[in-house]
Amino acid sequence: MSSATGSPADSLPQAEERDWRTPAELIALGATWGGSFLFMRVAANDFGPFPMVATRLLFGSAILLPLLWRARRSIHLSHVWKMLLVGALSAAIPFSLFAWGAERAPAGIGAIANSTTVLFAALIAFMFFGEKIGTRKAIALVAGFVGVVILVSGHVAGDNIAPAALAAVAASLCYGIAANLIKRYLSDLPPTAVAAGSLLAALILVAPLALLTWPHTPIPAKSWICVVALGVLSTGLGYAFYFRLIQRIGAPRAATATYLVPLFGVGWGWLFLGEALSPSMAIAGAIILGSVIFSQKSKG
């Protein structure tokens, strides 16, 4: 970590370095998270939702386990129960919903719906924790949910994508609830330890369902590669990379990586799977992403 007491002359080279490094890292993170929807789309039918999620969590939590071990002295029994709840809402349930949706709709559907997480987090904070929502966020919420309606009502190649879109929106709602719980009940732990503990807790919750529904037929190598990449890259390294960015540039700037997820999710689906961007997806994506960016802009 750089010292906060250095002179302006000392800090200038670091600032210049961050000028190019931060955007590059944000783009890399957006590309990695956007790739998760591609990986799920490829592997979902061969694995099924729960086995795919459990395998993803296994590899993801293994990557972050050293961070949890490092913070072990800070973790008490009360934290364990909180992590189980957060693990359910931040990983076990939303990952399963996204996986279920990936069997039924293009990768871009989940990626676009995922953008509503920021809006749901603001809405939950307003409804249950007394946070002021403000005119700007209220307008953004209305616009964002108009985008959701458009997304849910759309069709791709003649198929009704409403069930998959609704599952993805429900997953984003879970993310929004979890974000508020983490902020209020686990803020006394290092963020990386919370991420690692939540993933491990989610694995414990999903593992029995995965064993009960494990496929009876051999899973193709391509699907295994995708799920391992989903766990290692999009989950384990993605989370670690994200929290590293938070420590260096702050949470608001690091969160801008999520703006890129729909673009990469749709782009990877088009590039590798030949999935078309339907008019309803394009309109919904523009409205949802625009509303999220608008909600995050500072006043004046």
C-alpha cells in the first residue's frame, strides 16, 4: 500500500500510473464477470443448476480460502451464522437462479438483469434500513424497472425468455439484500474474509442438493472447463480482484466494473455462441444500464 503522507511530487507518478492501470483493471474485471454468463450458458444443460453451482463454489472458495484463514482470529461464532445467511443470499440462491436461467435463455439476459443489483440495493436500504433515496435514485429506480418489464416481455428467436429473465431479476434482488446485510452486520470483518466465508457457506448449503441431482451421464470436457473457469476466474479471482480494487480506489469507483458486465455478457454470447441481440434486449439493456449510471452520479 502507498503511504498517504507522501509529497505531491512523490504521489504524481503513482497517480499517472493509476490513470491507465485502473481503467484496464476495471475492463478486465467486467470482462471476467461478463464471461460468467457465457460459461453458465455452455455448461448449464450438462451439469444442471445445483451441480454447476456447487462446483463453481468449490473452486471459487478454494481460491479465497487463504484470505479467510488469514482473518480467522477476527471471526466469531456470531459471524458464522451471518455468513450462512449472506452466503445464501449472495451466492447459493442467486447463482442457482442464474444457472437455471442459463438453461433457458441467452447469456445476455442474465448479464443485463444483473445490472439491477445496484437499484435493488438502494431500494432495500430505503424500505428496511431508513436510508434516504433522493430524487435522482427514485427516477433511476422507476426507469430501471421499466427496463426490467421490457426485458421480461421480450422474445429471442421466438422463444419466451420471461421465466429466465425473472429468475435473473430475483437473483439480483438477492444480491441487493445481501449487500445491505454485509454493510450493516459484517462490516467489522475484512471484505475479503466476508467474500471467502460467504462462498464457503454457500457451498455447504448447495452441496447436498448437488449430490442429489448430480448428472447420471458423463459431463463433456467442454462443460467441465467452463465450470472450472467459472469458479476460478469469475468467482474466486474475480472476487479477490474486486476487493483489491476497493482497497486501492474505493468502493464507488470499483463498482463501475458492473456497468461493463452486460456489454461483455452480450458480447461473449454473440462472439462464441452466435447469440443475437434482440431489439427488446438492446432497449432494456440501455434503459437499465443508463438508470444505474444515472443513480450513481454525484449531484451538481
